[in-house]
Amino acid sequence: MTKILSLPVANYAVITPYLLPQGIAKKVNVGDGFILDSAIKLIGARPRVLISSRAPLGETEITQINACRCVIAAGANTLKDDFELTPNFDLGTLKKLKVPVILMGVGHYGVAEVTRGLTPQSVALFKEMLERFPFMSVRCDASSRYVTQAMPERAKQVLMTSCPVAHAVDGIDFGFSRKQQYNQLVVTLTDRAMLEKQISLLPIARQLFPAKRRILALHQDYENKALWKLADEQGFEVFRGKEYEPFLDLYAQTDIHFGNRVHGHLKSLSYGVTSFCTPYELRQVYFAESLDFPIISQLPSKELAEYDFGRFVKRRTAARQTMDRFVGELRKTIAG
């Protein structure tokens, strides 16, 4: 597997939600780390500067960005009516940044109440960014529709590249093999909310996918000891942590994934690991629409045995061509 530390450093900055400033109540989301990792691998070089999107840009961060060729916002579900690259980010902040501000794999927020239509201020931000760099990269068709409805004249500049995590960047392809018994089953839940509606995924997965080893992977660890105990009673180990790299290794050693963490699903698919996504919110639906994979919302489901992963590969290949076009322009900007 490619490790980003083996890549050279290039003169660009990245803004990412994976980094959390001190004192913030949020939990580290390793899925954001997956996005950061895949974006860097697609670019082929590490950034000189990493900045958290969870804190306002101060003068120090602005100075750091302006010393680079550009700054890239790496993924996550940031597209909503009142768009903010970082807290309190507005046109005044953007004007302080003297380099291209580039959106890579950004996605629809997934909540209808805050995605009714981009505000004029948000549209002005996007238009200014597109004056500095010719494209913005979005991760699904719903994201593309959401942006282009607000500024149809810029539609050709909005590229549906899919999420960086969906793309094969590690030289791994397990070929989506189905088995009577798997070596390692990983189940993912979104344990920050509505856990009582998801907990049945553990016994369901155990029954559907017989495996020698069963693991519950928690992409955000809320230290829910009752959940850990329940997982243990169902024969699952609990895998948790704040660093994303061990999770990449976990999925690379797995041959079946089942659950609703979209970046666990996408990373599995990128490895050619058989993976099925279950519903949680609109983001799962939007990814399924764009990449032509099923959402397993009821059982029995014939998709578990009959879905052709070639459908996903076909959609991803088309998106990769668009991603390569985007990254080609990005590399030119970084090189100067």
C-alpha cells in the first residue's frame, strides 16, 4: 500500500476537517482522514501546510497559505446554503487569500433543511474561486445539481469527480470476490446518533456474512462502552482510534464490509473488497445514485448475491477520467 510519507512535499496547503483544534467538542472522523490521504495520493505529493477547517482562519494561517501556490479544501460534506470553508469564512476572508482556493471532492451536506438553495453570498464565493482556478470538484451528482442550479452559467466548471476515497490509489484490487465464509467482516455504524436504529446491523451482518473474524469499526469514537459490550456479546471486536492509517490497514485486510459509514464503504470498494452500504441519511443515497451501487434497506435482498460490482467500476472509471482532468490542472497550479 502506498504511504503518503513516501511522497515528496510540494508547495501547496490543504484545509481539512480531519485536523481538530484544541478545545473543540467534535470527535476525530477517520473518514475525513481517508479523504485527505486519497487526495494527496491522487496529487502525488504531500502539502507543505495542513490547516483545520474546524477553526477560523487567523493571520498566521492566511500567511501560511499565501506562501503556497494554492490551498485545497479536501472533501467532506460542506455544500450547504450558507457555505463556509472554515468558520466565519466570507468574501472578506477570501480576499485576504492571494492564491487559488480550490475545492476537491466537496459534497452535499445531506440535510434538506439547510440545502434549499445557495445564498447569494455563497454563490459569490464560488464564482470568485472559479475566477482563480478553472474548476471545482464535487463528489456526487446531487452535489453537482445543487451547485449548478444556483449558477448554471458555471456548469462546465463544476466537475463530478466522485470522492477521492472511491478511487484506487493504493495498488490493491481484491476483485470483489464473494465467499461462503469470509476471513474478516467489518461492520460500520454511525454511533453519534440514532444508534438504536442501527444496532441490529451487528446480528444481521453476522448471519449474512459468516466470517472467521468480526470487527465493529468506529470511525468516530464516542467512547460508548455499552456499545462495546453489546458488540462483544455479538462476537465482534471493537476497532477504534484517532489516527486514520490503522483503519486503512484494517480495510486492506478485510474481505467483506457492511454498514453505513460511506467512507468505509468507498475505501472498501477502492480495494475491490465486497461491500454493501446501508441507509443512514441522504449522503448514502447520493453516493449510490452517482456510483450505481445498491443501498441495502430491507432483507432479504437479492443484491447481496446478484449485484454486479462492474457497474460501480464503470461509473468510477468515468469519474476517474474527470478527476484526472481536475488533478492535471491542479498539478500545473502547484508547479507554478
